[in-house]
Amino acid sequence: MNLELSDDQRMLKDSIERLVTERYPFDKRHGHAAGARGFSDAVWGEMVELGLTMLPFSEHLGGLGLGGVETMIVGEAIGRGLLLEPYLSSIVLAGTAIAEGTVPEIAAAQLEGIMGGQTIAALADRAEVTATPNGDSVRLDGAASLVLGGDHADVFVVTSKDDAWIVPADAPGLSRRGFSLHGGGGAADLTLSGVQVSNEARVTASAVTRAIEAGIAFLAAEAAGAMRAALDVTVEYLKTRVQFGKAIGTNQALQHRAAEMLVEVEQATSAAIYGALLANENDPAERARGTAAIKAVIGKTGRFVAQYAVQLHGGIGVSEEHVVSHYFRRLTAIGMLLGGTDEQIKRLAKMGGFTSATPHLAAA
């Protein structure tokens, strides 16, 4: 699947790729990870200045009112550069839930700090939380696990049985245990005991679903960017690594393996494009089938590209000092977040199979 970018989209692509190239060379990534919040505040600030944190939000909420394709462009660049900044957790997941699921006044107030980069938000969707009405407020009790970006978040969107709630990180009764994730970034486990929040802090369940779907599309784009970068690094290694007086890339078997990797990368790119266009689909059943298919494709292609990128590098491919090992880790982590490929194929089959792509191709 191909997608012709507009002039504005190409400018966005050039801007974010320039930022990644100049500010995120691999030899600086360790320094960014060692920062107080596990990412670079300076780079995060530059992303804010470029307007990247405002991209997916409507203009009446203070955003730029752009769509899935622009977010995909950002995701691909983040994947290629292995960025650690909390764009997925704060902007795509929590930000989308707040923007889609609260009244405009509350959404605008919350998103001001999120878009400005001062507030880091996180979506606690893996939660077992009970919400008990208490007059003008509700009491939240329970726990949430693996909250992406939760280790340094300032505010959470915590799901309960029927709704979700905006909860400040310093709310009495809320505690968290932060930890680092395989492949970069951090997360947290939350415990809520008698946390009181206003009824105005309610976020609809449908908005959380849209946020998760947006997160899947973003992860597909990030994975596609990481896969293409891993392939580029691998092909360059095959061209320059010399054994027995000639480059190992002259071996036909290795050429065939690199070609197979390219096929998988193109499949992942098509899935990322489909995910970006799926954002305009109004039918929840169509979106559910589409996201299941995307998860299955990204899980399969990511595993194939990551494994063979390491294998074609040999022993150096698993070393901490080589970038390909970090692509392997991130792609493995994305596959785990999206769920097993076999599981997604079974889920897709139960929903009646893959949806027709005609409406989304027409939208392109």
C-alpha cells in the first residue's frame, strides 16, 4: 500500500527526521535514558516547539486538528530513532482519551499542559478499579498494571468497569511503583485506595477504546520505522563486513534473507498506513477488525525482521553497543504490547475475518 504525502506532510516528515538525526544519534541515546525522567527534556521541548504534541487534537481544543497520517509520520520517525520521549503514552493514549471523552472545557484545561509538554499523562487501561459514587465525586479503589509512561506521569486516566477517570498523580490514596521496560521507556503499577475524584473528571469508555485504537496505529508506525532502520543497518553491514577477502553480502543466501526482510518491512509499512487511514472509520466493528489485523501483521513482521537483523550481524548483533540489538528489543516489546500473532488471527476470525480496505484506500 502506497500513500502520497501532501506538501505539508512532507514538511512535517522532514522536520521530525531532522530532529531525530541531529538530536538522537545512537551514541547519545544512553545519555538521554540516564536522565531524571528516562528521556531528554531538551528533545521533548523541541518536539513541543515543532507542534508535534498538538498534532492529533482538534483546533477548538487548542490543537492543530491533523489526523492519523501525520501521527503515523511521527511514529515512524520515533521508531527509526528509538526515541524514549513519552509521545505514545502522553499524547496518543492519554491525550486522545481526554480529548474524546470529556466535555470541551475539561478537555481543553487538561490538554493545555499536555500539549505544552509540562504535564506528562498516562493511560491506565489494564486496571481493576471500582468506582463508588459519593455525591459530587467518586471513590476509586483497586489497582492497575503496566501503565505505559506511568513511572513519571503527572496525571493518569484510570479505567474502571464502565468509565475512566482523570486522576492526578499526587492524589491522596494513589501510589505507584515505577520500573523500566525492555526496549526503552518506563511504566508503573498503580494502587488506588480511597482516591476521591470529581464527577467532572469522568472519561467515557468509548473514548478509551478510541485511544487504544490510536495507540495500536501508532505502535504499527513506530514498528515500521524501526524495522526499516534495522534493515538499512543490516544491508550496510552485509556490504561492508568482509570475510575470506570479500563482503559477506556477496553470499546469495544472505542476499535472499535481506530480500525477505524487505518484503516484511513493506508489509509492516502497509499496515501502518492502513492504521493511519483507519482513524477516519466511524464503524466500531470495522475498526476492531482492522486493528486486530494490524496487530497480527506487525507481530509477525516485527519478529521476522528483528530476529534476522540480529542473525545476519552475528555475535555483534546482541551486544549492548550495537544499535541493531536495541531495534530487536524495541520490536520485541512492541510485539508483546500488541499481543501474540496467533491470538490476533483467532480474534480476527471470530469477528468475521478481515474488513474490506476499499473505503480507506478511497480516503487516501
